[in-house]
Amino acid sequence: MNTSFALINEVWNTIWVGVVGEIWIHRNSVIFNRGVVDASEVCTLMQAKIWSWISVKSRAASVFEWSALVLDWLGGGGGAG
């Protein structure tokens, strides 16, 4: 159970850094490079960045294991705990 909590905590930390970081990068692009706000692009880049980080961090864990742990932690079932 302790391992599951640590893994879930790592996933949420990765998501937090990916979301905030990508918003910050997009904001800087809009301000300093006269870019255009594009929420769809930001979401796509967030998803790609977070997925790549999680997949690199968890060579041993499958997508199913990650999603089951997060769903279980959120109370949505999944049964990994």
C-alpha cells in the first residue's frame, strides 16, 4: 500500500509540474514572442509532456497499472491497491 501511495504521489507531482510548466511556457510565448493564446495546443503539449515523463519514470509499470492506481486512489475502482 505504501508503494502504491508513493507511485500515485509521483504521478500527481508529475502532472502538476507538466500542467504548470506548459502554461508558463505558453504564457511566455504569448507575452515575449507575440504568440496567440491557443488552449487546445497547450492541452496537447501538456498531455504529450506528462505522458513522456511518466513513461520514462515507470519503465516497469504499464499504462493499466498507472491508471488503475490513480482510479483506485480517487475512489473510482480499478483495484490496484
